[in-house]
Amino acid sequence: MATTEAPEHSTVIQPFRHSSALIAIPTSLCHGIKSQEPIHSQKLSRHSAVNVLAPANVRTKPRPEKGNRCWVHARCKVGTLVWLALSPWALGLCSWAKLWCFSAFYTIQLVAYRPHLRKGWPFHWLLYGPLTDYVLCYHDATVIREGPAPDPKGKYLFAMYPHGVYGVCRAFSGGVGCWRTLFPGIAARWGSFGAAFLLPGIREMSLFCGCIDASKPVLERAIRRGENIILLPGGIDEMNLTDGESKDTQLVMTDRKGFVKLSIENGMDIIPGFCFGEKWIHHTIRLPHFIQKLLRPLRMSGTLLRGRGITLMGFLDPPLGYVWGEPIKVQQQKPVDEKYLDEVHQMVADAVLDMFKRHKARFGYAEDETLSLVSAADAKKKVIAKKRD
């Protein structure tokens, strides 16, 4: 029987498992468990901890082979026709002239109105509302916070890994039954890549979720306003390494020290976290190399994702899991001593590796699944090598 050890005073939240039908489960039905005992001694939902940690629950079903390209293209065409059929023009709700006027107005405000470079939009109503809990219930997600709840009066930088293609791990940064239970009295803004605020739909959703530009000046202004920050330090390079077929999960971390330096300069404790199962949520489709080169300067990935049917809804095998580590205490320095920077960065890396090792069996990872840290340069080389293969 496989078991995992976890620190005492940990909190586990696991919604009821989804049924075979797609049913929205109210947050009030989600089962939150607060424990003063080690995690492995608790019973979660309908499954005892023994069942959760048993070898029988280790993911043994092979991932489906990459589909025939013709089939993928056919599904993309069907999806395009469906969205076209649902367009305002096709439904007779407005004319092409009105659509063009709206498009022109929208384009102008993209340039003239840039809240992501300032304070962003109000976001608590959405990010910390029940919608996020519904997303986590759909994925039958389990979230763990190691250690006691952080002090609401503290300053924190949350570092989330891995990035993934779609970044489903962002759902663990919100919700009533998730975030407000695990981090009471704490709110945090997301730092996002600048091109996201130029994409219709993504721009608005990002702003509603509390995103601001991830550039250092914008983040520092937010910190001076008393806001905490959430980042995905791996960025686009880590996104491109997402591979559900590989036994090795790779994080772009060895040379990504900017977030650590930001936390030291502003006296913010670092709370690392790791998402289990994200690499299996979607299947990936890589665009041609020349398109990826065009998208690269915009910090956009050349990888598309495919979900269930013609939707982007993720697959449900295995359920998602997330582990938040204990805060890594930081002493404020400005300028930052390089040795201390390396020391704190290594502490973050060790914490993430340790979380993966201790919790991978719990979340359906086989014994031979590994986690490795690479540099951004190595990540680019690996992606190029994949394209050649």
C-alpha cells in the first residue's frame, strides 16, 4: 500500500465527485475538511484516504494516441461552422455594418484604454465567487494547503507551477470553497503577459479575474498599493513543454529568478504551489514552425489545445489536484545580494520538488513519473527538437 507523508496542520478540500452527466454542483455541496492530523489519516468525500493513496488508483490507463491529422482538421472545421452559425449576423440580430462599427470601436479602445497598466478592474466578485468552485467541481479537484493559514496582514507572492497549455491551475487561485477557505482574508492579483490584453474575450476575462500586466513597474505599483501577487514564472517556455505523453514534467525554473528578486525587494514571502494532472487535461496541436516564430515576439504560444468534442472543456482523467506549500520567509533587501537571491530561489525549487515527490501518488501519478527543472534556453532547444522529430 502506497502512502504519502504530509505536514501536520494541513487543510484538504475535495468536492464531491462528478457524476457521468455534466451537472453544476453548488459550492454548498462541496466537502471541505480541516484537519489537525496528517492528511493520510483522513477520509475524503466518498473515498477513504487509503483508497486515494492505494496503488490501484495510480494512473495506468494509457493516453490515447495522437489522433489522425485529418480527423483533427475535420473537427476544427465543424467547430468553425458551429461558431459561425451562432454569430450575430447569422442569427439576424444585426447587420455587417453594425458589426464593422463595433469592431472599429473595440479596436480603438484596445489602444486608448489600458487598465492592465494601472489598477486593473474590480475582481473579487468573480475570482472569489462560486463560478470558480463550479470549475473545480467539474474536474473533481482536490486542493491541499500545507501548514496553518498565512497571516492576512502579511505580504505574499504566490508562485504556481506548471504553466500548462490552458493554465487550468488558475482556478485554484479563487473560489469560495477553495481560496477563501484556505487563505481567509487574503486576496491577490494575477500578473499576465501583455498580449493577453489585446485578444478579444481573453482581455475582458483576464481583467475580470484581477489580471494586470506582469511587467515589473506595474507589479511594483500594485505591491505598493498593498496587493499580493500571483505569477506563473515558467511562462510561455514552460507552456510549450507541456506533454501528456511524457513521464517527465519539466519546469522552466533554473534561470527564472525575477519573481524571487521581486519578492525580496518588496519583502514578500513566497508561497509555491504545484498543480497535478494539468498536462492531461487537454490534447495539444502544434502550429507550423513559421507561425510559432511570428507569435513568439508577442509572448504567445504556437500550441493549440483540444478538449472534449468541439469544446475546450478538459478531459476528466485523472482528477485535478493542487498543493500549496508553506510560505518561504523572505528578508527584504534592496539592492538584493546575489547569494541570498540564489539561496531563496533554491528554497523555492526544493519546495516544489518535495511537494511533487510526496503527493504524486495521491493524485494518480505512477512511480516512474518525474519532475525536472530546466532553463529557458534548454526549453527552447527541446521545443525545436520536438518539431524536427
